Amino acid sequence: MMATPATPRTATDQPLIETRKLVKSYNLGGETIHAVNGVSLSIERGEYVAIMGTSGSGKSTFMNMIGCLDVPTSGQVLIDGTPTASMSSDELASLRNEKIGFVFQQFNLLARTSSIDNVAVPLIYAGIDKAERRERAIAKLRDMGLGDRLLNTPAKLSGGQQQRVAIARALVTEPLVLLADEPTGALDTRTSEEIMAIFEKLNAAGITVIVVTHEDEIADHAKRRIEFRDGKVIEDRLVKNRTVASAHAEAEGV
Amino acid sequence: MEKWLASWSVNIAIAFTALRTNLMRSILTMLGVLIGVFAVTLAVAVGNGAQVSVMQSINSFGSNMAIIVPEPDNEGGRRSFDRGRLTQRDLRAIEREVPGVIATAPQLRSTLDLVTPGANATTSSVGTTPGYGSITHHPADRGRYITEADVRSAARVLVLGRTTAETLFGEFDPVGESVRVDGVPFQVIGLLEEKGSTFGTDNDDTVVMPISTMRQRFVGDTLPGPDDLQLAFAGFEEGASLVQGKIDITNVLKDRYRVRDGEINPFRVRTTQEFMEESQFITGILQAVLVAIASISLLVGGIGIMNIMLVSVTERTREIGLRMALGAKRSDIRNQFLVEAAVLCVLGGAVGLALAWLAGTALTAYADFPVPIGVGVAIGSLIFSAVIGLAFGGYPAVRASRLSPIEALRTE
């Protein structure tokens, strides 16, 4: 069912994500708005990047394009060295399925559906059979400390637990990169710390993590900080005084 | 193949979850298809039943025969002389010359008053020869039928139909009893087999007597000559071609009466095959009309499906966006909604079919009208409801699959 993409997953000489003069513009009442206006940057494997900016700065639009959810007006997005511009919608769907894990602010879990079934959704579209889907979903949920919440529906889970189910879902296809859009936006401070600790652990284990946020406290966990304003990158620097949340969170028993 | 099956089983599971989530709405939507399939299935079954019942009636008269009716040619004030007449000599010629004919029987018919000491009946009575019973599949099963001897001697004997016998004699065995027919005493020699009724006509309300007796005593003065018949029957052997038989009979009669080509034929020959074809045509039209009317309800049901699927797509736009973000292809989304529509329709269709079967069984049992719902009709209506689901679910499903992932995800 799934066509394996031509590019092997281990093309390590290429940046994981590269954008070239990326532009996204909208036409609002005859006036052209450039949400993203000529952004060229690359993100390597193993990075932990925070994309910052106020509302309307273009950070979310940028993330949607590198996540292959949105199509650029002009410019290029290369994932693992492969240009995405000429890909069909089916090829983009496979790319998202295999290489990108999404975490959303509102969790976006399917209601009235168990944790296992929620986590297994990407595996359905990967053409994995039922027994293996179940096995892999349970393994990821255990990794997220949800071994005792396997059959709970989202309504029976706290916000933090729901977001951990969503992270398990993002990771279940073993993607190259985790894209999180305001992952703590709907959570309280303590739970936010838990989620950030998970991201740090995942990054330490070698997964590339990209977090879109407007909160400095969240961005401070990342190793690299890219700030957007008016569709352009105004700052791109490595973070020196990183906040390390894992010690704190581990003390809380995560 | 295995993966293909697995992806469909997942789609069916998703469909059931979605339908359970909005249970009341799903049931109401299904009701539309249910009523539609019920109506169409029952209409088809009633049509089939009408066909079966007409066939049975025609078969009960003898499935392999021709009826010959003289049509006197009075056109332009010409006297008909021999034209358009039919005699027993003609029947003997047909027996002799037409291949496949095993027997012929003449008929003279008159409505006569039958009187016994305690009762009376007015009955359509037939004067004929011994072959009539076997050609029309209506022999005597008590006493005896009329014989050649009865015909030769113009005997005053009667064979009674079951209804007539009951009217005149009640439970009492009438064989050997006396009946006055238009004032003349007759002897009852037998009872006709019970035959039931067709199209509301009671086939057992009849009387058979020798044709000579009928002619001499009751109808002789209404006929153009001493040997004339009102009509005649020719019975063919099993497997004989009635199309050819009709041509042969017509040719024999044309020959005997010197009808030249181009002249109006003074006889009409009709075969049971023609009756069957005509009635099949008529019941076919009846069925088509019924099905057409019933289809309107199915159409309305289908529109209901489309409406609900559009609502469902709108409500679940965010879910569609999420699934796309997680790797669903357009075809995955399309199939998910197609399966949901098809499941709605097939479930509704199955219940509709079950109800139609119940109604058909009840009609067959209590209304004495066959309403057969065969395996073909059942499978057909289930396939039909699935097609309705795919046809009316198609547009919403394709619309869902065309959504842009990010637009869909942003929907509140």
C-alpha cells in the first residue's frame, strides 16, 4: 500500500529540513499579505529548535509549510534533501506519515476513542496490520508513562495525559522530526514542564524537535532559537543558558 | 490484497464508530433508505406475484391450446354465406391436417336456468364434445364426463361444476339426480374437478352438456346454420410450436373457405402463448409503474443520506485535517466517508428488505396473492442500497477528500 520514497532515511549529508526563499502570501481584499516572506534556513538532525514570534509573525505558517501541511506560494522546502514542491498530495501524505510527527496545541485526539486506537491512527495509513498497530501503540504509550491509561478515552484523561497520548501518536511511526505547535498552550505551568521534559528526553535520544511557541520559558528549553517577525527571521541563535526541565520533571515522577 | 482488506475493515470500523456517535441521526437517516428499499422490494415482488398468478391462471385453462373464433364478414352489407363460419367439419379438418394437434373441441355457450325441487341457479352453460374436458384441463372427477354416445343421441345429461352443484344440492351427492333446465328434465351424470377462481370469475360455476343437446334445445335458432359453432379449441401436444400451429390452423381454414391473400381473414386464432405474452407485457407495465413510484421514496432516502453525509463532513472537518496530517491520503478520506454512507444504506436496506419479506409473507398468507421475495430480489435490493449509498455519499466523500489539510485542521 505504501510506496517507499526514493530518498533513504539515512541521507545524513543533507540537512533534515531546508527552506530556500520560502514565501507564503495571501490575498486579502485586493491586498497581498506575505505571511512568510523569503525565509531560507536549514535544520540539522538532532537539533532542538524553538520557533518564536508573536501572533501573526508567520511562525505557524512557516511550521505548516515545513510540515508539508501547507503549500508555499514560492520557494522550496526540502525534507531530508528531497524537494517537496513537485510532490502529489498522496506523496506528501506518505511523507508526513513516515517522517514527521505532529503535536498540536488542542491535542486533536479522536473523541470516544481509546488511547491505543488514537495512537494507532498513523499506522493505519502506513498499512500496518492490526496486531502490530496495537503492539506498537501500547509500546509508545508505555514510553509516555501511560501504561495504565491504554483504554481510556480522551474525556477520561487530564490535559497532560492527553498531550502525552498525542506525543505517543506523533512518535509511533518513528519519524525523523517532531513538530509541536504551541504544545503547552492549553496546559498549566507544571504540566507544561512535564511535556518539555519529555521533549528534552526525546531530543537526547536523537529525535529532532521543533517547537513553535510565543512563551520565552518554553523556548528556553531549546538549543536553538529562531525568532520571526512580519514573515521574516529576525533572530537565529544558539541558546546558552538552557533551562533543563528533565531533572525537575523526573523529581515529579514522570 | 490482505492490506486492501485490512484498510477496508478499518474503514468499516471507523464508519460504525461515527454512526454510533450520532445514533439517533443515523437511525433517522437509515429510515429513509429503509422505507425506499421496502417500497421498491415490495413493488418488484407484487409485480412478480401478479405475473406468477396470471401464468397459473392461464395454465389452469390448458397451457398448450389455440382458440378459434369465427368473425362473420358483414362489411359493405355483403352477405356472409360461408365466410366467417366455423363448423365441426372444420375441426375435423384441423385435427387431420395440422401437425401437433391432439384434439379439438367445439363450444356453444348459453346462460341457462337450472331448477331442483329446493333450489335454482342461473349458470353459464357449455355444450361441447368429450375432448373438451382434457383440452381445457377441466375433467370430471365424480361420476362421468359426456361421451360420444351422449353427443350422438343429444342426451339430456349434465356435468355440474362444484359451485353449481353446491347451489342446487348442498352437501348432497347430485350424481344420478334430476335437474330441470329451462323446464326440460336433465340427469346429472358427473361432477367437474374443483378449479377455483381466476380474476374473480368462479370457474366452478358452470355446467357441461353434449353440444347436440345445447344446439337442439337452447341455441340452435341463434346460429346461422345447423352445424355452426360459437368457437372452438384445439389442443396441441407438449412441445409443439404454437406460433406454427396458429399459422397452420389459419391456412387450413383459409383453404377451406377460399380466402384469398389480401382479404380480411374471417377467423381469429389466438393461442395461450399469446395470452401469456400479452399478460406478461401488462403485468410488466404494472410492475414498472409500481417500481417507478416506489423509487421516488428511495430517491428521497438517498438525498437524506447525501444531506447527512454533508453535515457529517462539515462537523468532522477538523478530524479530516488531523487524519491528513497523520498520513491519510485523499483516497483514504474519500473511502472512509463512502463506507460510512454505504454502511448506512446497507443497514437500512437490510431492515427494509426484512420488513418487505414480512409484508410479502403476510400478503401471500392472508390476501391470497403471491408476493414472492426470492433470493435474486433480496440480493438485488441489498446491492441496490449499497449503490444508493455510494452514489449519494460520493459527492460528500469527494468533497471531504479535497479539503486542504491545513484549512481542515484550522476549522473550529
